[in-house]
Amino acid sequence: MGVEDNFQSWLSGVPYELAFWNNLYRWDRTFDGVLNCWSRLGREIQLEGMDARQFLSAYDSPVVLDVGCGMTFANGDMLRTAQGLKKLNVRYIDPLAVFYREIKHRHHRDVPDVEFGMMENLTVTVEPNTATLVIIQNALDHSAHPLQGVLSALDALHVGGCLYLHHHPNEAETEHYKGFHKFNICLNDRNQFVIWNKEERIIVDDVIAPFATIESHTFDNGYIVSLLRKTAPLNPPLPKPSAECLEVMQMLSGQRPMGRSFSATLKFKLRYGWYNAIQFFVQALSYEDRMRLRRLLYRS
């Protein structure tokens, strides 16, 4: 499956994702759960498997990109120094940023704005060779083309910068390839970082070897963490986005309707309405009831 086909498949998962966040932010109980359990806004940056403080302290004005961030703000935006906590320059970037801003304002939630940007074409909206740390957490395998996302994130980093990847193993298999779950991430028997689905299997270590190093670990909780250090500019340079990719970016940034035709746009709105109704009910349930419902659905 090519990049263009992947984008069309990925777009079909957008209504579900928007409905999820809309209803998570709708209810005070679930929104407070986001802030108390997931968010680290106003707190020190912490990354499992990486000493972010030591790494970022080596730079006078580090730039941090939280790519595919959703609406969790999960990693912290402060750096601990000898003088105390210092505000980090964190840019929150997500392809659904325009929709997230609408959700934020609709439910009157005081959280940072998210910038529009696509992981696969990050350096269209971010200057190449400028970021110190790029964080992609539970998002690479939700993208339309994960390998392109890795390469684009490395392109955004200056030499010496780090790409931090943190993901569940084989999530598409667990989620039965629903919504954004089209790719799996795992480590093979040589501890190499692998992106795969039913059509393809890519060993990332081999692809990035000319311009980055990689260290990967599986932690006791099952999460996979990979640290990619940029050692040289990308060679060959990344190609410019295709017409298909630019069209998708125009849709997501609000420059054109979410579809190539009136019927496609209507289908998008109907799918969102359906998922929004389901999520309205699901998020209104207690956590325990949601887990019971989830187990029941996966058994059926």
C-alpha cells in the first residue's frame, strides 16, 4: 500500500478520533481525569526510558516538538534546573489541531492550543534541522505512513537531536485494525524496531542507519521505547509532499471540505455524528462500566 492509499485509509479514522476527544472533553469527570491522570502541564518533563533533564540541559534554548499529541499534554512542559523549574519551549503538533481547537472552545477548557502539522510531512510546518527533541508517543502507529513519520521527524531535528518513540506493542492487532490503528510496532529477535501490518514489514534500524543511531527497549509494563539520535543530515533529502498528501493537509487544516465531493463530505459528517452519539454514551459511563462493555464487545 502506497503513501496515497494509506492517507485515504487513515482519513476514515478521523471521525472516530474526533468523537472520542469531543466527549472526553465534554464531561467534567472525564476531562478532570485527563488532567489528573494523563496531563503533566505545568510539571517537569518526564519520559520513560530517557533522562530528558540531562539531555535538554545541554542546550541553552531547546525546542521540543510533541507530535501527534492529541489532547493529553502528557509529557510535561518544564525543565528542572539549579534555579528551579524553567518553562520549556514545547510545541504541540497534531493533524487534527483545527478540530481540537473547536473542541477546546466548545467545552470551555483551559488547555494549550495545538498547532496543525502532519507527522509524515512535519517539515512543511516546522523548519528543518531546528528541533532538539521530538516526542512521538502512542501516535506513530496511528499515522498514515509511520516510516515517513520517522524520517520527517529526524529531518526536523538538528544534528545531535533526539527522536523519542514510546508505544504499545502490536496495537493494530489488539484493536482489530479499527480507526487509526492500521500499523503495529514491535521489536524483533535482534531488538530492531519494526513497523508492520498485513501488507508490509519495515525494519527501521536499517533505513535510518546512514543518518541516525537507534536504541530500543521493552519495559516491564510492555511499552516499547526507542531513542533515535540524529548523526547527519538526511541523505537523500526527503521528497516534497505528493499532491495527494497536500490535498489531505488542506482538508485537515480547514482550507477545503473533508472530502473530494459533496457526498464524501456528507459521509464524513454522518460518520462523525454516529461515533459522537456512541461516545456520548460511552464516556458518560464510569471507568469500570466502560471496561466491562469493552470486554463484552471484544468477546462478541
